[in-house]
Amino acid sequence: MGDRPVRPHAFEHIAIDGKTLRGSRHGDVPGHHLVAAYAPAVQAVLAQVRVDAKTNEHKAALELLGILPVRGKVVTGDAMFCQRDLATQVIDSGGDYVLVAKDNQPALVADIRAGFAFATAARSIAAATSP
């Protein structure tokens, strides 16, 4: 047997984010808006799709995730991507996700806090009443 090193996966994390291209705005015409998938481990943009003027980043992210190798990866994104269909697509593709909700989305943050509070209360009741 040789001393061949074990190679880890090239990347295990995909970060998705949307940006408007600098300098692409012309007068009243909005700039070109893209959603990109970035792999920090290899410092590379894996793919990007244009956000159509009649849609939003969320829909473009669904399209983007449809062309990426998500199996075994962790997909991260900001509150814009905290959507049930996006999370379902990641899970159905064999990946996991971490979506960040910030204080600029107060209703979403309140819902998340309430969900965790409910789970914590349910565990404490189960612990108190278990035989």
C-alpha cells in the first residue's frame, strides 16, 4: 500500500447571494442583478444566474440550485432565501442548509424564536413527565 493522502471533498459549502453588478445601471435603467453560488473552500464562483426584472433573488436561487451538485453540501444564504421551497429543494437534492435571519426581518426572527421556544418547552415537559 502506498502513502497516498486522503483527499477531502473539494468543497462542502456553497454560499448563495445576490448582487447588482457595479456600473451596470444606466440612468433610470436598473443594473444587472445576479445570484451567485460561491465555494469558499476553493475560492470560486460555481455558477451564477441573472435575476429577471419580473422576479426576485429567491426564484433565481431555485434555478441556480437546480444546476449545482448539492448532494453532501451545506448551502448557506441570508434571510432572502429563508423560503420553504428553497429549503425543500436543498434537502430533496441531498444537501443541508443554514439560512441566516437578521433583525432586518423582525417577523421572521420572531417566528424562529417562537419555534425554538416551543421545542425547548416541549423537551422540558417531556423530561419532567417521563417515567
